[in-house]
Amino acid sequence: MKLKELFSILPNLELLHIKEDFATDPAITIPDFNPRYSKIVGTYDGKDVWGSRFFGPDHDAYGFADKDQVLAFVVIGSDKNAKYDAYPIERIWTDPSQHGKGYATALILFLTQKLKVKLLIDKNEKLTQDSWDWLIKGVEKKRLNAIDVKTNKIVKLTKLKKELKQKQLTSTALIIESTSTLATLFGTGYRILKEMPSIISENSYYE
């Protein structure tokens, strides 16, 4: 699936007749997934996944929101890296009050399992503390695999933790893929609300 297809009917923010400062102000770094320039692109665990070009046409943002509160979001580059056949991960964020609930991992699994895309962490990409915490936790709980693009082998948890101490840079590019889940995934990435919980649940296998 081409991710651009999901955003094909989103309006260009620059063409909006009424300028919305909160939508275009570069000082604001948390998208609000306003329906005027965002749309629901699918579901995971029965929760709507919102898509937005909040950060511009070169960046696709996916997130969970509850009314006016953004629970978590991920940003990936809108253009695939042809060398690795993967989309670069640019940012992962979860509201501090929502940590530990699996929202960020659910968004990544939405992309890798439902939309069937591979994600890339480039060796030159400096990860934030939140991003490292998410990656290590996901690998530790066997939700995600981090694969060394040079060897095509899964990177061990000890190596990831070691690299965290090295100025938050990976020594090689990593492909992020999901591991198999206990619960059956429903649908192909679109709006399907009657899903069994697999990640976003205190009683789920992974939690």
C-alpha cells in the first residue's frame, strides 16, 4: 500500500482560506488532528488512528486522540527510502500521562502489520529519549524486532541498551518490524471498530 493514498484527500494547509495558527506554527510540535486537515485512516484495537500532514507534505503523522487530547503520535517520512524499501521514523511521542499503555507501539504495529510497511531508523538519526525507551521496551517485551540492515539479523536487546549510552545514535541502520501477536489482527488497515484488544489493554498478553 502506498501511504500517500491515505492522504490523497487531505487539504493543503497553505490553501485553507482561514489560516489556523496552531496548525502551521513551527513552534508547536504536537499535532491536534483537527478534522479540517486530518482524517481517520484506520483503527487499531478498536481505536481510531488519525492521519495528518501537520508537519508538512514530507512528513506523515499518525496518532491516537481523545477529544482534544493527543494521546500519542508517530511521524514518518512520506517518501520511502529506496535502498531499504522502508519509511524513515522521524519522531515517536506519547503524552507523559499515558506512558505504559502501549499507544506508541500500537501505532507502529498499525503501520507494520496493517499497512504492511517497513520502518527505518537510520544510523544518522538521533533518537529522542522517548524513542529509545519505546524501542527498548518493545524489543524487551517481544512486541517488535530491530533488524540490522547489514546482516539482516535481529539486534539483541543488550546491544540496543549499549547504544543508548552512546549519545542516542545507532551504529547502523535498523529496520523495525513487528513480531507475531497472540491476538488475531482484523482488517487491512482501515476503519474497523470491532477489534479484539491486543496491545492497548491492561489485560492484554503484552501488558
